Amino acid sequence: MLERRMSSMVLDVARRIRVCILMSAVSTCLVVVPSRVSAQDTPVSAPDTKAPARANAVYFELLGNGGLFSVNYERALTPALRVRIGAASWTAEDLFGGTATHISTFPMMLHVVPGDGAHHVEAGLGVLPGQRGPDRSAGGSGAFVSLIGVVGYRYEPRGSRFLFRAGVTPFYGFGDASIAYPDEGFMPSVGVSFGARF
């Protein structure tokens, strides 16, 4: 009985890891393939009027889509469409029970940032694959995938590298309640980011 349960747990973890790897491959294709295709379509002598002046960004997000905090890289595919990938890792403690668990997350999103100028409304959807380490009391551990979104404000002044973001960043966790992050089902959240464009 114990062997069957362990085998089932190993297969479940392997399936979740495959989902995380697949999502990473898809997000990599979203970044690499469009940039390669557009690079081949643009003549060398013609200026690229579609590419933003600063197509890359790196920023630190407090709370938000990555969880407690995350470090993120963003690439502008067009002036209004951005793709983002990030990483975070921390130990979370239960305030009431004193238990602790290690959490690693990897937010991957597509953002729409319409308009010109410094002030923008931003909206995005994506996935949050990750790993929850063993909980010292309950033993809940394994890979998870959550849906994530953002609706917020973005400040990108022209002629500056500075980037500021703030918004509502909801989660929808799937799977076993002991593993799902942040919890199974819908969970509202907010986040704020500071970073640099280049």
C-alpha cells in the first residue's frame, strides 16, 4: 500500500515537472522566435520603427505575480506587447502553526501595454509554475502551476531607464490544496515593481 502511494506521488511530481518544463519551453519560444523572425524581416538599412527604444527591462517585484518577491526579465515584442519571465525563492512560515516550507516560483506572462508616453495601463495573463518544499508538519510538497494575471499602472518616462509598476495581481491555484500556491482556487493580490529598461 505504501509502495503504491509512493509510486503515485512520484508519478504526480514527474507530471508536474513536465508541465513546468513545457511552460518554460513555450515562454522561451514566445521570446526567441518572434525576435528572430522580426530580425530577418527588417532590412539592414531601414530603421525599425516598430521596435521600442528600450526593448528590455529588468525589475524587482514586491508581492505581485511571483509571490513574496521576484526578479524579472521583460522583452518588448512590439511597442504594446511584452513577454516576461521571472524567478523567486523563499521560505514561508505559518504565523499560527509555526511550520515553514520552501517555495520557488517562476512567473511567465504576456503583457499588453498600449499607448505612447510615460503613463500606461497594463494588463497581462500567464502561468506560475513552481515547487513547494516539504512542510515540516503536514509533509505537503511538490510541483504546482497557477494561473496569474495583472491589471495595473506602468510608468516608463521617455529618455529614462526607470520603470515603475503597480497593480492588482490575482492568482488561481490548481490541484491539491496542500500543494497549490498560494492556495487552491482564486486569491487576490497586489504588487509593486521597480527596475530599469535597456
